[in-house]
Amino acid sequence: MSLVTRGLIVLVMGWPLFTPATARAQVVEISPMAGYRFGGDFFELITNQRVDADGAPAAGVAVNVPLHDGLQVEALFTHQEARITVPATGSRPASQWRIAVDHWMAGGLQEFGSTRARPFLTGLLGLTRYAADGDNEIRFTVSAGGGVKLFPARHLGVRFDGRVFATIVDAEGSALACSPGICLVAFDAHVVWQAEFTTGLTVVF
């Protein structure tokens, strides 16, 4: 069973654990989606080399539970996989690396209107796993985005998404000056940005 399949199963089966009891009796939207994710900084971070790749295809699933007034709780999983050619350096020949970047997110979605065309905005928090052969790292991620859902039928629709991920891959704080009860602290963070555009089929249960 592939990593993507396992991720989708865990996300769907584990969803009730993250939703309020009052929301469990309501409808659920499940939206498998596919598209393209831009931003090759993760690839360069993993290989520690400049690589000629700005992005790769991505696929995943969003699960939404409506609450009230267009507000929904959302869980999102997306998976990106690429094969990168790392240039030769010194005595080391060029090599092929298989790299994966997964986002596990949860947060909220706000729809505007209740017609068949429903624009929306999202705000999510979660974790990013980036991996290559023999190496895995997990980091904190913030995401924001928006799009539109189109419902030609009551229980079936199409979802168009655009979202940005900001992943903190390195962070450190240091005290600049302290006096009794007060400290001035400097915080330095290395953030990796990615943008993702997807289209999905929304099924309402």
C-alpha cells in the first residue's frame, strides 16, 4: 500500500477524533484532488545542492464538516513526489534522488453564499514531512488559501483551490538583554514557501 493511500485512509478514519461531537451528525464533504505544487526550496534543502526543479505534481484529499453560517472544519493531506537530478560535485557523480513532501493540516474554511457557486477562504495549521532516501524530517507549517466550489448537483461538486504553505525548517531564539523580570528575545526562522493549485471532485455525504 502506497504512502498516499495510507495517508488518505488515516485522514478519513481519524477525522471524527478531531471534530466536535455536535458536528459529527452533520454532512461531510470529501474532496480528492490533484494539481501542481510550486517551490523547489525543499528539494535544495534535502539534497544540499542547487537543483533544476521548481515544483512537481501533487495529490491529496480534503475532508470538511460544515458547522454554521458557511464555516467548516477542514482537514487536508497533500503529497508531492519528484525525482531530482543532483549535479556532480568534485569526485561525486551526478545522481537521481526520489524526494517526497507531505502536508498534514487542520483548520477552518469559510464559504461565502449558499448558491451552487461558493467562493471560500481557508486557514490551516499542521506538519510537513519532507523525505529522501534514508532521511525524514517533520516541521511546523501554516497555510492560507482560497478558491471556489461548484455544485451542479446537491451531493456532487467540483472544487478549485489555490493555497500557500509556509514551513519553518529552522528556528532559534536568543536573549538580547535581560533585567529583573524582563528579557528582550530575538527570534530567527528559516521559512520555506510553496504554492499549490489543485482541482478536485467533492462528494457530500
